[in-house]
Amino acid sequence: MKSRLRSAAVALALGAAAGLAFAPGAAQAEKVLRIVPHADLKNLDPIWTTAYITRNHGYMVYDTLFAVDENLNVQPQMVGEWSASEDGLVYTFTLRDGLAWHDGDPVTAADCVASIKRWGKRDGMGQKLIQFTKELAVVDDGTFTLTLNEPYGLVLASLGKISSNTPFMMKKEHAEVDAFEQVPEVVGSGPFKFAKDLWVPGSKVVYLKNEDYVPRAEPASAAAGGKVVKVDRVEWIYIPDPATTMNALVNGEVDLWETPAVDMVPLLQQNEGVELAVIDPLGTQGWLRPNHLHFPFNHPSARRALLYAVNQEDYLRAIVGDPKLYRVCPAYFICGTPNESSVGVEALETVDHDKARALLKEAGYNGEKIILMQPTDIPVLNNASLVTAQVLRDIGMDVEVQAMDWSTLTSRRAEQKAPADGGWNVFHTYSTGADVTSPIANIGISGGGVESAWFGWPTDARTEELRDMYAREADPAKQKAIIDELQGRLFEEVVPYVNYGQWFQPVAWRKELSGVLVSPVPFFWNIEKN
Amino acid sequence: MYAYVMRRVVAIIPVMAVVGIFVFLLLHLTPGDPAAIIAGDYASPADIEKIRARLGLDQPIHVQFARWVGQLAHGDLGVSIFSNLPVTKLIGQRLEPTFALCVATIILSIVIAVPLGVFAAWRAGTFVDRATMVFAVLGFSVPIFVIGYILMYVFAIELRWLPAQGYKPLADGFVPFLRSIILPSIALSTLYTALIARISRASVLEVLTEDYIRTAHAKGLSSPIVLMRHALRNAAVPIVTIIGIGIALLIGGVVVTESVFNIPGLGRLTVDAILHRDYPVIQAIILVFSGVYVFINLLADLAYTLFDPRIRY
């Protein structure tokens, strides 16, 4: 009896162990695409914040009037037909048929007008467009007009802006919410519906296929074309630890990892089940940002000294390592775009520490302490900060590296006080290539000073004039001439930031996936899971 | 006894008040600005100012404190600055994974550590004893994340028996739940198993030299009965104390384990909230944790009376 009991117990234990080991997952009747995004989705309003993760969320649930394709050409998206008057002052937009909000209401011209106005209060390009706009008027349910004060060359480029803040269309009642408050609900008209009840901030976001979405007939191309959803739902699973994410991808627990850590890339390349590719042809641009308000970088010579001190190759090796994933690119408006220019780049292409020391002397620098903010929780910026610290020491500067987390840095960088009183001299950041392709989109070059420039506050009236001229110009050849003049000025006089290189973030996905789109922003329509 | 319990429960209030004041001041005096994080990297300084004003973060600190205390008095823990969701909902979402991980870890630790410690004491000086002590030293020395990655590599990547990461709630079925909790529990329990085993060994070793143990043996009782009924019971107070401390320490341990195994629990919620300066969430979680600490200590104190009749409250 005893031995029978023992046998039964052993059998039970083995059965349980086998069950645990080989138990199948829950029945997968529906196709679920599991994505590990680059960050946790914390805010749901893509106009309220410029955070890229919220922009990506915006593309899931909202739609845009225009969108750029993979060649960076603007194409109609929600708009079916559009026209511009001969004098270029009146644009008429007609929405295509079949557009509906997730609650079933039809998308109207009034919704779009309200959405443009709200976006125009927050986004730099939007503000510029609104500044040139005399009137936005509803003609009928499906048509509205945009009347300009004077010709403006970036109307369609603005409405098709691909990156933050992207002009997403919202319901009128939400678009009328103060632009500095979050919209209360997520009701879009895009290809996915946000499942708010399943949202676990810090962990998981669930999007369900919008069965009522009517995609365009054209094939998908970056943000443009038909947004055909080929799975039933998409889950964003936020995994903060890169090693865990890699294991999950290798084990097939997730399907796509948006930003594999650089040191994981060689391991992923060896895995037969994983595909690794760069889908963003524009990549990322690094910014070394000096504080233009305070000595020594309030002097143009000190800022130019930075150009002669920086060797992009050093930074890119420290940040990325693999030469296949970076490119030495001095251009302010990023390499690989129509606005790439070679004017004035010699200073950044030449590493000359003697010249840098001479320029510092010219600026009156005499060994004063320089405060460099080092965000230790962001590997790219941490490494760039360490390289800069050494570079500045090499040209004779007394550098105090202050380690802090990114949250602290974002509040400290807003301080306009002198560095000795809690301000700063230098910090690093980066921008996706899509955000620096034009003088209007690139907020880093703004010369608006403490009134309107980005942190660091460069002040240069001519820069602002040239940006305005670029915005007014519709002729690409003339725009290019303005770009050349502007970039020359940026290198010779302003040096709003020092571009420390261009690098490309690969994306990793399971080989069961097909249809991953080439684009500066990751999109999850068009992807098939076999 | 009841009066003692009531006194201890009432004593929670000033403890929580001190914790609340301390946490509030610490957070608001720490550098970092949630408005800047919300606005994103490309927002202008003016936009950040406007968001700060909308969130009431431009108010003097005593005004913000009064507002928070007022909310607490109404049982309202506030709303996350970022997600706009009530903090109670956020904590509710994260309670089950953390609770499951803690309970599984404690059960695993006790089930392994106490017999191991008692056995090592019984066989003091032998190979078994030394092996137990080596394990204890290793358990203390090897960080949880190292154990976690090794377990993940062996059981998820190589053997493919268990998932590498993630948590399945009980509502999805017991087997998926158990599969998701096994590796994190083993990783987290290593430290506590080592701790409890070591204390169990020391405590039992101490009582094994007592007269009543010799008497029990002289009466003809078998060694297992002497160990379990006489030695372990008399050695229980320090063991219960260390288990109580271990549960409290678990709150720190779950932060690492939840990050390594991607378990959406309270530990990760805390870290995320701190990194983003989500003040209402941090304040609420720390209040909850401090309440749990006090409650566990109370339970440990009450448990003493079960093992040692001489202790009376």
C-alpha cells in the first residue's frame, strides 16, 4: 500500500512537472503582435507632449491629413482631394470617404480645423503655420479651407510632419481641450483602437484592430499609403532590462524589439530566428549643447573652439561602436536628405586642438570652471558626456562633470542662472533625423534667445530671418540656397550646438514577421505574423 | 493581548505621518521636474512653465503639501501626473504580481531553509553542515540579478521549459501563473533561504545543548521528534524574527527581481515613478510599503506568543 502510494505520488509529481514544462500557452485564436517599445507609454496625448513614445501611440490610434512616404515626399492621407489657389494663399482640403472615429461618429472638417488649431499652439512648425494663417474655415462636413496671410512654402510639409508633435486629427470636443492639458479620452480614427481597460502603465499597452478603418488604396510607405492591419491586436510590452528583452525575443515571447541595446546587437546577429535591420534611414543626430547665455560659450569663438575640438568618430565609436551603424556627418540638416549641405563644415571636419585653444583664448577663457551635466541613466548621453569631458580637458578647459539622472538634467537645463549658481555650461542630447531635416523642424538651431529658443538659448536675428525666408519659399532650389546660407552662418557665427555624429538604431524582430516598414517612426500596420 | 494589538494599530498613525512628511519633503526638495519630463525633450521652456502651472507644481511647497494631506484625509491617494489614472488603480494593477512573488518566495524560503538549518545544526561540523554554510555564504554573496539571468538562460533559453519573463495572473489559469512565477521566486528566495537557514542553524545549535534536549533524548525520543518538537520550537523566536525581517526586506528585493523578470509589480512601479518624478505615485507607494512594514512587524510580534508561552502582551 505504502509503495503504491509512493508510486502514485511520484507519478503525480512527474506529471505536474511535465505539465509545467510543456503546458501550451493560452489558445491563440487571434494574431497578437508583441512589441517591445523604446520607452513606456505614460501620456496618451501626442499634442500635450513631444515624447516619441506618445507620438508612436498617436500613429496607432489617430490619423493625419497628410503623411510622408519613405522618400520623404508628402502624400495625402485622410485628405482625398486638395487644391491650392493660383496665388498660393488658399488651400482647400476635402476628406476622403469612410473616415470615422472609434466611437462611430464620422470625421468632419470641423474636427480637423479644431485639431490643427490645437496642434498649432504647441508645435514649432504648427506655430509657424498658424502665424502665416489668416483663417481656417469649415466649408461643409467634409471640406475646409486654410487661407494664408502671405505665401508659405511649408503648408503640406507641416500638416504631414512625421515626428513630434505630429498633427494628429482628434474629435472636435477633444481638440478644443486646452493644449496644455491632456485630452480626457483616446478616440481616434486610426487603424487601431486603444484598449484603455487593458492598459497597465509601466508594463503593457494593448491596441485592437479597428475593423471599421478604411485604408487608402496605395501600398503602405512609411507614414503614407494604405494602413492595412494584418494582426488582430498589437501589444506593447515594456521591458526595461535589455538582457531580459533579448532573452524574450530569442525565446519567441515577443516579436519585435524597437531599440536593441548596442552591445546586444552582435548576439542577436548570431541568432537564426531573429532579423536585424535599420529601418530608419535618417537615424539620429547627436547634439553637444553649449549654454549661450554664460561665459565662455556666450562668445562665438568659444563655441567655434568646440567645432575644432570635436572628432565625431570618437563619439560614434563610444556610443555605437560598429562602423556599419554610424556615419560621420557634419550637416545640421542631416545627411541623406535634400537639405544636406556641405557649407561651413570644415571646422567640424578638422580636429585641431591648437586652433581650439587659440579660439578659447580669443574668447577670454582663462581656466574658469565649466559645468558639464552627465546623465548617467542614458548610455548614449553618458558616453558622449565622458568623451566631451576629455575633449574639453584636452583643449585646456577645467571641466567639472556633474553626474545626475535624466530627470534631474531636464529640470536643471531649464535654469538660466549662471553655472556657479545652479546653471550649467554644456549638456548632450540627440534628435531623430526626421526632426532636423529642415530649419523649421530643427528646434536646436532656433536663434530666438530666451524668448523662444530651445535650452541653451542661442540668440541670432539673422538665423531667424533665414528660417522665415525658408518657410516662405516654395521653390526647392531657392530653399536649398537659403539652407546653404543658414548653415554657413550656423558654423561661422552661431554654433547653436555641435553635431557629434549620425547613427542608426537597428530594429530586431522574429523571422516570422514580414512587412516591417522602412520609416523614421516605427509603424505596426502592414506587418504580417506567420 | 487585544489592548496590545490596538495600541500597535494606533501607533501606525504617527509612523505613517512621519513617513508621509519625510517622503513629501524629500521628493519635492530633490532635483527633477515632472513637467519637463511630461513636455518631452523638444518642448520649449515656456511650454514647460505652462504645464507646471496646470499641474499646480508652481505653488509653494506648503500649499502642495496641504492639498495632498487634504486628499489623503478623504482617502484619496491622488492621480498620476503622467497617466492621469488614479494611484489606487495603478497600485491595484500591481498588487497581485508583487504579492504572488513575495508569498511564493517566502514559502519557498521557509520550506527549504528551516529544515536545512535544523539538519545542519543536528549534523554540526559534518560535510552537510559545511555544505549548508557554503550555500548560505553564496546566497548572501551572489546578487539576485546574476542568479536571475543564470536561471533564465538555463530554463528559458536552453531548456525552454519556462518563460524568460513576464507575469501571468491567476485569472489566466494556475499553470501559466505558476510557470511565470517559478524562476523569479527561486531567484529571489536564494538570499532569504540562505539568511533563514543560517539563523535556523545557529538557533537550533544553541538549544541543542540545553538540559531539556538531553532529557528528551534520555526519555528515548527519536532524534527527529526531539529536533522538531523540542529544539525547533524553542529556537523559533529568532527564526520568526528573521522571517519577519526577511519579508520586510523582500520589498527591496522585488524591485530587482521584477526588473530582471519583467514582472509588472509594485517594485517596478516605484522605480518608474521615481525616475519620472511622479510625486503622487511615489508618495502613495511609500505610504503603502511603510504600512506593510508595520503590519508585518506586528504579526511577527504576535507570532512569538505561539512559540513561547512565556511571552505575553
